[in-house]
Amino acid sequence: MKRTVLIALVALSCTSSIVWAQNPKKELRKLTQRVERLEKATMNQRRLSISGYLQGQTQYGQEQARLRVGEPSKEEGMPHRMGIRRGRIKFDYTERLAQMVFQLDVNESKVSLKDAYFELKSPWRSLRRSGLKLGVFNRPFGYEIEYSSSRRESPERSQIFNELFPGERDMGLMLSLSPNKGNALDFLKLEAGLFVGSGIHSELDNRRDFIGHLSGGGKLSEDLKLSAGVSYYHGFVQHTREQYFSMEVDGFKTHEVKAVGSSYALRQYFGVDAQLALSTSLGTTQLKGEYLWGQQPSRRGSFRSPNSNKLHIEPLYLRPFSGGYVMLVQGLGGLPVSAVLKYEWLDPNTQLSGDNLLPKGGSEADLSSQTLGMGLVWRMSKSLRLQAYYDFVHNERAQGLEGYETDRADNVLTLRIQYSF
């Protein structure tokens, strides 16, 4: 048997040698082509990266709480729900001067688009960290919007961002400028662009919104980091009715719209943000905060910004607002655990209070709210993270406004597990 196998191998070797000797150039060309195909496939694999994360959570709320998973409760008593809060998968293809990103969000009820953009990087050596981005991506306003929900210490973004920037993303064109390392201004970054203004939806009008964010920061010492930024939003909301209302000292004042369909109300926000991180033997201490103010044109019963495929045929109410948050994150020594304490507030109408709300033409959309949140984050491994968080929600009272005569029972407990890859 062994002799038969040996004879077969010798014969095969001789045959291969004869074929190679007959046409060595052809065989060499085939081999070269195979190597080139393998190199190209390997290069494409290096350029393409796939990542994602899944957040499964359970929430328990008081009778009037708004939960982030499952359907609204129609039963009496305290609601509780279980579901997928976020299921993200991201495709990132990068070449020397170009990058394309496509990201989906998947849960038990729907599949939705989160990111779809390409970025052209600067070809100039002095601006290697600069670029031009086009598509659907995070609005460049403040810090918390662009801070990934896979890393965030609180389960959700602050209420003021959820109201002013629902969905966080928008369709637009943005320029990023940042000098190379070693430059005297390498600690600065400017992001500025023009956006549709209606989120991840079709464009509804002929105006573009401007958003800009100038930030800077770095190490002040080996153990101390500090960064800060300023933001500005200048946009428009189309008038669809013959009248609109602006806030005056005596309440909402009526104004006539000169040209319905071609007149716009000013949507204007200002923002400042700062982040500090200090490393000690007790663990890393992080302090983060943002403050926003400006004018918000919205409907009578809602403070939220436009986030739809259609225009709302209702009069606009122009409200002066302010709000923000302060967050403390404390690492617990050498443990992979952090304690979180966050206070956030939103005053959608700084010229109205609960006592004079109804006499001055206000509604539930004009009531302020404050939330104190506290929790723990346990990073079990590089991929697995557990989170427990409790929100104490307090709303402004308004006599005569049904459902808001007292503080609503809407506190929420969130238990979350996250796996990322």
C-alpha cells in the first residue's frame, strides 16, 4: 500500500513539473493573479470594520411614568416592561482619504436608520485631522449628543436634548477643522455645518439650519484633564397658519403671519459645555455639565422640535427656554465599577410659572421639570456591562391644569445589560 502511494506522488510531481516546464510564463501569471486577488481581499477586510452593541433592559415605573421599552401601560398600578432599548450594528469602510459609515438600530418592533454618511479627509498634511462630512449623522451641538449611548453613564440623554434634538441625528453637510498634533492650536476643534432641521426625515422647506461647535481641551497635568466648548444653532420653522404667538410680560401675544408657507420663525439655541477628569488613588472622578438657552418655536401643547415627515398645521408658539445638566461619575478604586449622580433640569418657558400659567395662555408644554438620577455601572469585561439607575422626576405644579395640580408619580428604575463587539 505504501509503495502504491509513493508511486502516485512521484507521478503527480513529474506531471506538475512537465506542465510547468511546458508553459512557465502562463503558470507564473496565474500565480501572480491569485496573489493579487488575495492581497486585494485582505486589504478590503482591513478597510471594513463591523461593530455593534445590544442593550436589553427592564424598567419599573410609578403609575404615570414613561418607560423606554414596550408599549404604554393601560393597566392600573405600577407599569413594568422588558425589551431591547438599542440594538446597533455599524459598518465602517475607511480608505486613506475617505470613510463611509452605515449604522442601523434594531429592536423587537422595528429597524431604523441611525447613520449614513461619508467623510472626505483633508489631503493637506497640516490639516490631516480635518474633513468634510455629508449624510445623516449626529448634530454637532454640545457634548452629550455625540457621546455614544454605549458609553454613557446615564441610561438616556438629558431631557433638554431629547426635546430640542429628538433622535440626535439630522441630514446635512459639515466641515471639521482641527490642526495636527504639535501645532500651537492642536487642542482646538471646530465643527460647523448646514442641516435640514427635521431629523432623519425628508426635507420639508427651503431653509437650512446652521449648527456650530467650538471645543478645546487636553491634559493640565498627568492626572487632570479638562475640556470645554461653546455651541450655536441658527435655524427656522415654517409658519403654516395665519397667526403665531410670542411670549411677552403679560403672556402670549398674537401676531399676524404676512405670508403663510413662505414665512419662518427663528429657532435659536446657545450652549456651553465642560468636562473634567481627575485620577486619584480613590479612582477616576469625572464632572460633566452643559447649559443651554434660546428660543424654541413649537406647538401649543408640545415643546419638542420638528421630527416628522410632514408639517404640523398649527400656530407656532415662540418660547424662551433654558436647561441643562450636571453629572458626577466616581470610580471606586481599582474596581471596574462607577457610581453616578446626575441632576438635570428643563424650563421650556422662562417667563411663565405654575401660578400664572393658565391666565397667561400657557399649557403643560410650558411647565418646568427637574430630575435627580443615581446609579451604578459595572464593566464586567471589555464587552459586557451592567447598569442600575433610578430617576426621581419632579414637575412644576399648576393649579387648574388637570394632571399637574401635584407632582406626578413618574419615577423610573432601569436595569440594563449591554454586550458590545
